[in-house]
Amino acid sequence: MIIKTLHLKAFGKFKDKTIGFEPGLNLVYGMNEAGKTTVQTFIQGMFFGFYKPYRKKKTYDIEYEKYLPWKQFDYSGSLIYEVDGREIRLERNFLRGKDSLNIFDNTTGKDISSEFRYDGVIRQHLPLDTLGMTSGIYNNTVNMRQLYNDTESGTQDEMRDSYLETQNTSGVEMNFKGIARCIEDKKKNIGRSGQSKSRVGAAIRERDELRTALKEAEEAYAKVAENQEQITLYQRRMKRIEAENDYLTQESVVNRKKELLQSYEKIKELEKENSLLSDKIEAGEVYREFNYETLEGLKTVQSQIERLSDQMDYIETEINNCHESLKAIRQKEESRRATLAGHTWERISEDYEAFKKEQNGSEDVKEKSNAIKSFISIILIILGIAFTEVSIMSLLPLGQSIENIMLGLGIMMMILGVVGTVFGAAKSLKKRKIRQARLLKPVQQGILKKYGLKDVGELDAFYKKASRTQSELEQMKNEGELISVQLSRHQAGYEVLFEQRRGIEKELDRKLGKYDVKTIAEYAEGCQKSQRLEEMKIQFNGNLRLLENLLQTVNDGKTADGNLVWKKASPKTDELLSMGKEIARLEGENNALSDGVGLPVEIRETIKSLDSQIEICDIEIKACNAVLDILEKIQQGCHLESAPELNQHIGDILNKITQHYKGVKIDEAMNVKVVEPANGDFKDAEQLSAGTMDQVYFAFRYGMGDVINQEMPFILDEPFVRYDKDRKTQALKLLAELSQKRQVILFTCDEDEENRLKALGATYTKVRL
């Protein structure tokens, strides 16, 4: 696997930063605070995100906040890597609430996310899952952070299992980690007696509750049986009394008695109803302060939040549009600047003026020379005409022979003048062409050569084109500045709205927290319960008033219409009335005792079923523990079989670096011990000097990386700070050898590493931040 390109769109201190790597050894150089650790963390974040491992729900790591850009609404980047001849592009958005990862085939542009395993906790695909690489293994083997020589909590077992699986040569797939996880999940699902939410815990809790309920039910039904027996006795005695009191058989008396008994029944019903209402009112008192007026106020606040969110969404769209417009203008500017062939307008203008200045000076000299010749030719023509006129017109008293001579001389002078003028003009044209084509000064020739032009005409055309391009660039610059101003205003407005919304949300949360609810919907439900509470109170008070009237009627021995129940006194009337009241009381007590308790026989059957479930859970737990013991023994056997090879491999690496320590022991928990050559004693790595401890863990990571995964790049950030010169040279030699098999990315702020690599004759690619 080779990491090819990083694009830090918005990450830490970087914005739109692109970094390229090559196969083999990459030496990334940068001074302190140049961003080396940021780039290393960006690679880790692109592969795994910033989530805490081994969690049941998505939890962000501390590095998320550390590299969150200031005053930015973007927190993203991309990474291109090659594996098995295929280029894969990762595009990740780190921003909380909008975090996402898209995986593409960089050659075809096809989304291939579905080809990778999906993690339901972080709701993203895992690009390195096919290489058996988790964030824990990555940070403890192939990714060495600055002065970091410990292993992350929770990953030693994962590294151990990964190593044992790679060393398995039995031909049988042994996924210790997967099998153990399944068994542990099964045990966790079964649970323990103290875990109330587990299967066995819930069963035990339910059984104990049923045992308590059974005891209460048995006591209640025993009391019911006792009361029923007493009721039977009272009923028998009342029948005897009624037989003795014949006058009670009169219809009016019987009817009045029935009315009185109906009053007893009504009292019993009202008391039972008020008992239930009292419990409901007590439970509903928590909603007493809920009201619809406050609900409307909360909805108004929610509407303000939604309105601000809509405004923020609109401004965010405008901000994105501004970014796109600026990007388009920058691309157009680059396109127009490309027409200038890499030259600036200022330089083109200076060269053009220098060319014209040289050209004008040359033409002045040449024109002066041609003017003298032209002037002589004209004088000859004028003199020739004059001589001819004098000889023809005989204007002077000269002899014929002199006139003939003057005539011949005049004609000759005119001919010479005309010929001189013609040849002068031709020569001027010829000289101009020669001057333009061949006799240009070195400065002018250099200017034409600089711009790849042939003559003055092409230079003039190029200058006009450059002038138009400069005008267009200035116009695009003005447009870009205007859009930048708009972008700044939008961003400022977004921040203001964001703060307003956050303040309103805090106020809303405070108001909801006052009523111990989280949402307006919960508060609305509380308002409904508050309204129901008032209705129950009204019903409760009405029942109380009716009970008072009924009790008054019963106590006075009158029916509802005010008539006396008994027409004449009887010695046993009071006794009969007393037994009737006692029967009504006992029946009411029986109803209260049986109400809310189950039948004992049903409860016993349920307890018996729960006992069977608990017994089955105990058997399953014992079976799981037995399997885990077997797996532990298998792993111990695998470790004993493969540990010598691992110890030898890491020991050889440590010996090459230190030229002193070569005995290394790795226990089952991946703890490192070294053998002291002088006495053969074991020493923990933490007992060594800081520099030697760094070298031990360098050898450990180097060796484990070779064993667990030989495809991933080896990434190191300032690993040699506490090395001496000789051990640093040996470590760099190892990295140079390793880079022949896999990509190595070494971050450093010291040029000493480069000098030593040159001295070793190692091949490397230097990347400067």
C-alpha cells in the first residue's frame, strides 16, 4: 500500500494544502510548528476518523477538538492511496453532526464504499478493514507518534490476537478475537445476578419479586378466607333474625332496607374510586406547574430557533456560492495568466517600452542619413532644371557652345537627381527591412527571443493582447474583492445568528430543565396530564361531598327520601343493622385484599418457570467459561510456539540499533522485556534510559509491523530525538532497507537525518512543509 496524495482542505492550521508522497522513503522536513504532527494526525484521521475505540456509541476523541480549524465552517480533506494496483480516494468530513466518509475508485470515479465493512456505531465504512487494521493496531505498530512509546489502553489483546492469527500454520482458521468476543457477548447477554438488566438478573429479580408477591397473596387470600367464613356466619345469623322479625317482611320496609344497603354499596364504590383517584393525583402532582400559556411561549422560542436556523441555512448557501464564485474567478484568472506565458504585465510593458526606445533611436540616425541624400538629389534636380531653362530660353548672354554645355549638364543633373531620389527611396525601404529583420540591436533581439516572437509586428500584437488580458485580470480582481467582501459579511452574519441561536437554545434548555423535560413535546404531554390532574381533583372532591351525604343518611338510619328504615322498634334491629355493616365492611376488605394481587397457584407456576430459566443461564455461563478457558490455553500454546520467532526478530532489530541489547522477551500481554547482556537478568523497558527505551519500542513496532501487516506504510514523527549518533545511523539504515519493501514516511525538523541518509547512500524523496 502506498499513500500518494493528501489534500488538507480545512484541518488544523492548514487550508487547501496538498502534499504528495512517493514509494520508498519519504523524508518530510519542517521546522517546529510547521505542521508535521498535524499532517501525521490527518493521515490517521482520514483512515479512522477521530472516534474513541471500543465504545457502544459514537464518542469523539480529544484530537477532534485539537485540530478543529478556528472560525471555519469546514473541517475536511481527502487522501489518495494505492493498494494492489488500484487507486482509492477517501473524502472525509470531520465536522460533528455532518461527519461522513466516501470511498471512490480514483480511476473511474465510482463510489465503492459498499465494498468495505460498515461500522454501525460510527455509521461509516472502514477503508482498512480488509487489511486487518484497526485504529489501535495502527497506532501501536505502523504509526509512531512523537516521543510516544506506550501502547493504547484496550489494544494489547487485539495486537496479541492479530499476531497469533498471522502465525497460525495449522490450516484451520482460528479467529481468537472473534470467538472470544462472541462468547463474551453471550455471557454479557446472560449477565450476572447483580445486573438487573441482564437475562439472568432480570429473571432473578422477577423471581424474588414474585416470591414476595406470593407471600403477600397467600396472606391476603388467607385473610379473605377468614373474612368469608365470618361473613357466612353473619349471614346465617341475619337470616334467623329476619325470620324472627316478621314485620321486616313488609314490602315498604324491605324496599327501604334495600335502599339503605344500596347506600352501603355506593359508599364502598366511592371509597374505592377515591382511593384510586388519590394515588393518581399524588403521582400527577409533578405536572401541577405545567400550563398551556407557558407551552405557547416555548413554542414561540422554538419558532425563533427554527427561523434563525433557516436564515443560517440561507447564509450558508450564500457562503458556498461565494466560495464557488471565487473559485471560478481564480480558475479564470489562472487561465488568462496562462496566455501571458508566465510573464507579468509590468515586465511585458517595460520590455515593450525598452524595445520601442531602441527602435526610435535607430530610426533617427538612419532617417538623418537618408534626408541628406534626398536633399542632394532634389538640389541636383533643381539645378538641372535651371540650367536647362537658361540654355533653352537663352536668358544669359552666353555663346551657343556654353548653352549646349549647360543644357547637357542640366539634363544630366536632372537624371542624376531623379535616379538618386529613386535609389534613395529604394535604399531606405531596403534598409528599413534589413534593420527590422537583421540589424535589430541585441536588446531588441533578446526581448523578441524572451517572448518567442519573430518581428516587431508580432511584438505589437502580443503587447495589445497582454494589455487586454491585464484589463480583464484587473476586472476579475475587482469582482473577487467584491465577492470577498460579501463573503466576509455573510460569515459575520452567520456567526451573529449562530450566537443568537445558541443563546436562545440555552434559554430554552434552561426553561425545559426547570420542568425536568427535554423537549417541547414532553412539556405538551405534561400540560395534558396537568389538565387531567385538575379533572381528577374535581371528581375527587365531588365524591367526597357525596360520601358525606351518604354517610349522614346511613348514620341517621334514613333512606335517601328521609323516611325511617324501621317502622317499629325491635330488640334485634340494632344487631341486624350492626351485622349488615360488618358484612359490608368485610366484603370491602376482601375486595381490597384481592385487588392487585395474583392467584397464588399462578404465581407458583411462574416462579417454577423462572427457576428453570435461571438454571439454564447458569449452565450456559459455565459452558462459556469452559470455552474461554480452552481458548486461553490454545492462545498460550500458540504464544509459546511462536514467541521465540517474534523475540528473535525484534531482538535482531534492537541489536542492530544498540549494538548491545539483543535478547528480547514479549509476554502474552505484549509487554516488552530485554535481557541484560552482563548478567542475563530481565529488565522492563521502563527501567532503561529514555533513549534506550525509545529504541526498544522502535524495534518492537518495527518488528510487530512486519509480522502483523507488511503492506501499510511505516509513519514516524521525530522518533530519533533521544538517539545518539551511532544508534540514529543504524535506525536510519534499517528504515532505508525497509523502504525497499514498503513505504516509509519520516517527519523531522533536523537536517541531520538527511545528511546521514546521504552518507549511507540511501534513496529518499524529500518533502518540505
